[in-house]
Amino acid sequence: MLFINYPKCTTCKKAKNWLDENNISYTDRNIKELSPSFEELKLWYQKSGLPLKSFFNTSGILYKSMQLKNKLPGMSDDEKIQLLASDGMLVKRPIIVNGDTILLGFKPDEWKEMLLTD
């Protein structure tokens, strides 16, 4: 299981603590040091079943400074994925990649349902 996060992000810290408390093993990946590639993002988007917009960190400084709220509607999916791949700080985090399961953001109830098996 891959845990993609930004170590300075408080939500990512909470998610990491949750994983550790639940004894879930993972490979830790800093999104700023190793941004997801175009191919990874495209695959995760396809597996997730989520709208592509949900992959954007809409509360981030970079998203706002680039005025992406106004630009995204006129872009193709491939253009959006290319933009996400250009800078990890544009990508919503944390991300869990576990086989065909893709989790975006930290929602403890969803994580519990998807990651904890009896």
C-alpha cells in the first residue's frame, strides 16, 4: 500500500497517525519530493471512479494563485492530469493507493471501511 502525503500537512499527519494506530503497513511517499507521474495519476483517476476535479488540492495556495477554478472547466482530462503531474502541491492529499482502491483525502470512516478487514 502506498501512502502519498506532504509531511507538513496537518491532515496528512492525522492520516499517518491513523494508519500507525491501526497497524497498517504502508510505503511512505512525500508528494513534494516525488510528484505522481501523468501515468500514475491517469491510472488512479480511472480506478477511483471519482471526478477528476477531486484530485486537485482546491484549498492550496498554488491552485488559487494559478486561478485554476476558472481554467479547469475549459481543459481536457489529459490537460488536467498533465497539470497535476507538473507539481505535487496541486494534488489533493493524502492519497492511499492499495491495489484497485484509491482514497483521496483523509476521511476516517471511509478509510476504516476500505482498509480495515475483520
